[in-house]
Amino acid sequence: MHNPLLRLPPLDPLRGFVAAARHLSFTRAAEELHLTQSAVSRQVQTLESALGVPLFVRGIRSLALTPEGARLASAAEGWLDEYARLAEALRAPGPRPVTVTSSIGISALWLVPRLAHFQAQHPDIDVRIAAGNRIVDLAREGVDLALRYCADRDAPPGAERLFGETVIPVASPAVAARRLDRDTLPQTVLLEFDDPTYPSLRWQEWLTATGLADLRPRAVVGYNHYDQLIHAAVAGQGVALGRQELIDHLLAEGRLVPVGCGRRVVEGRGYWLVPGPGAERPEVARFMEWLRGEAKGRPESPSL
């Protein structure tokens, strides 16, 4: 008898694969899942063997998704997120956490570094962060709030603008040249956000505007997740185009410094707080008020 369930590849290794794809690191994936690095590596190898295709390109000290791996990561993240939400809804009733969805970049760079402040102020309120780059249906998937980056004209009804977007070149203090010019660019590694739908975060536009488009940097390294690009800049791997509102804490702490070749306000786009059906719950209302305060009280960043 034909049974399609028997044709499925093993499902448990998907967790290790999705975590490794998110971090582009077996070590950091292992830390997230509370496993050993070798266990995550074995999970990925098991999945690759079952599918018959490589999912990662493994370098000496680097990890990158193959085209097949990128397709699987994009789909599997959505599958696992929906399964987790369904499992949560089926569990025995109890205090409901405040569930917040946002992109991986907003979660990793803006929300999570601030979350300890909320927990200290409201230890009685549980919070669940559902990070992912797909747009979820808040009502259908039982999500209380969303943090979204979009064009102002595309903001959904009832959303409120938390802040706009300013882009500045940044680097670790250990490598920052303080300026990008004709003398420094050929010795500089540029970190590129590998998404053509965000032209303000692409180096070609910046180099053209500053009259440097005819020069080649030492190297260009691309990343398909913005938080990974920023972590690479903090680690001293090159100069990135920083979304100032997301990295203001890194600038205030001195872990990143501006590289003086301009600062641009991205007109007509911003970061929005979108309430879901649960927004009237008292704990959700308190979380929303805390988010508003965090958005208004961003630390001062160093000037160029």
C-alpha cells in the first residue's frame, strides 16, 4: 500500500538544520538547541544523505547555504514555526505568554537585547518571541503583536510607527578606518546584505554616490541574514551598512563605530508595531507600552 508518510525524510534533523541555517554556524546552533556541535553536524549530514543533496558549503571557518539549502531553510522555518504554535495551542491551559513575531534581524538586533529590561520590570509576564522572515496572519496563528519593517504606505490598519530608518557605514573599532576614500577602500572588506530589494543597504549605491564606484575593495562578503552581517562587523570582519536604529546599543557600547562616508535617512520606510487580536489583554498592553518606551528612549549614538 502506498503511504506518502514513509517517503518523508527524517523530521527530527530539521531542527538542527534550521538552527544552523539561521546562524550559519554549527556551534551557535548547538548552543541554541542545547546540543553538542557534533550532534548538530550529524543531524545535518543525516538530512543531506536522505535528500541526496548538500545543504551547506563548508569552509575552513565558514558555513554557507547551497541553493538547495536556502530553499529548504526558507520553507522549513515556516513549517516548524506553525507546528510550534499549534503545539502551544493544544497544551493544557495556563497563563498565556505574550507572543511577538518579527523578522530575524529585528528580533536579534533590537528586541532580544532589550528584553531583559522588560523581564526585570514585569517578572510575572511570560514572553514568547516568534522570529521569522515570513509575514504571519496574527489572528489565524494566535500571535499577539508584530514588529514589522515596511514602507509607510504598506503599514497595516491600526499599526503605529515606532521609528524610521537611518543607514550609516559601521565597523569594529579594531578595523575602522574612520573614512572610506580612494586610499582606504582598496584595503577594506565590505560586508554586503545579499538582498537586492533593499538598495539602501547595497554598497554599489553608496560607492557611486561617493565617487568610489571605479575602485575595487579588497573583498566583498555577502550575507542573506542581516543580523549575521552585523555580527560579522562586530567580529572585525569588515565594514557594514548599519541600520542605526537597530544597532544603536552596539554604537553606544563602542562595539561598532561609524565609518565616516555619509549617513542616509531612508524616506518613507519605518518600523511598525502591529497589534493582534490579543492586544487588549492587560499583559499585552503592558508589553506594547514598554515597546513604545524603548523606541523613544534609544541611546545616543556617536556622531560622525
